[in-house]
Amino acid sequence: MTDPADKPPAPRLRSVQHVSPTRQVREQLQAAIEGGEFAPGALLPSERVLCSTFGVSRVSVREAIAGLEAMGLVTVQHGRGAFVRDRVATRYAGPFARYLQLHRAELAELLKVRGALDELAAEEAALNANAEDLARLAEAGRQFREAAEADPPDLARLAELDVAFHLAIAEAAGGELLPKLLGELNGVLDESRRMTLGLPGQPVRSAQQHQAILNAIMAGDARPARRAAGRHVSAVLMWVQRIMASKEGRDGAPGAAGEDTGAGGAGNQS
């Protein structure tokens, strides 16, 4: 008789994936850069030091550095080493800008969908949130505000707290579909969230916008809550348009010079 334990696993089970040393080194260095442990313009430790620190080969370190350069986080100067770029937010000049060139329409549509869902979530939360929901929302807002006031801000942490705040609103709205839909959209938009939060002064602006949404929900004012949520997300769409207009202007594409995509400072995502 066959032992049931010897049967093949269910189709959804997958083998454990080995994470390469290169990826581990790259992700740790990326987190350190985005967390402010290496200031803009700083020289990363030498290959020898990184090999000793991580316990990996020179090949793994070189490949990790090459990956960071491709992401726009560092500039490699041969004979001198890898330097952190002036601002993390300048990554839009690299892979993200190339993504925008190819997928601008898709990203714009995703942002519009997210804006509509965030508006609905805020409105419903203002109508349906109970005391426990409101306490969770207030705590989520507080955590983001404190992280936004840090100098320098930890962008990875800010992005996590931003998602947590918006999901708390969706959960306070009641029902199961809104949190799932917004969770999926927030995952897709993770890169744009980090980019906008890296803009000068953006974390504090986002915290202020969060507070406006929170105040309306706390007061049970559905329409103001909806409007505040809509303003909060719509600005990132203008930010994307500005990037693309700037890119097209440099490339000589029509319609870029002097294009006005909206008023008021840098984009206000998240």
C-alpha cells in the first residue's frame, strides 16, 4: 500500500528557491542607501571590504554593484569605486523612466483606477468605520507622520507605512473586495510610490494629505473624505506626466515644451 506522504505534493506547492549571494548583497546595499546609511555622494566600501563583510566572492559583489548602477542608485567610476547618486529620486532617469516610456498609458490607467478606489474607500470609511477602525487609522497615520519627519527618511519604511495607511482605510470601509483590489494595485505601483516619496519634501506633504483624509473620516464627512483622497492620488499622475513631458522635451518630441500638467510643486503620491 502506498504511503499518502509519498504522493506528489499539490500542484500549488513549489520547490524552495535559492536566493543568490549577488541578490542578497544588492538588496542589503539598496536598503542601506535608501535608508540613508550611505549619504548622497558617499563612496561605498571597497570590493575587498564588501567581500569580507558579506562573506561572498568578488564576482558576487561586482554583479551586485552592477545591479545597483542599473537601478540608478550608484555611479561606478573605474579606479575609484561606486558612489551613491546625488538623490535616490533621480532613479527616474534610469529604469523607471524607461518603463514610463513603454508603459505610460498603462501606468496612467492604473493610477486612475487606484484614485477611484481610494476615493470610494475614504467615502465608505467615513460612513461605516467603527471606533476600532478609527483607532487603527489614527495609529497608521501617526506612524507614517513620524517616519516622514525623520532626517533622512527611510524610503522603504515610508512606502510600507503608506500602503498600511491606505489599506487601513479600505478595511474600515467594510467589505472584502476593496482591500484586496487596493492591495494588488499598491503592489503594482510600489516603484512609483518610492520614487515620489523620494522627492524633496514629499514625505511631509504626504503626511499632511493623510491627515486631511483622516480628519474627514474621523468627522464622518463622506464627501470631504472622498475629495481629499482624490487630490492625494491625482497629483502623482501629474508627476508622471511631468517626467514624460521633460523626457520628450529633451528628445525633441512634440508637445513637451511648456506643457502644463498641473499646479503646485512636485507630485504628491501615496
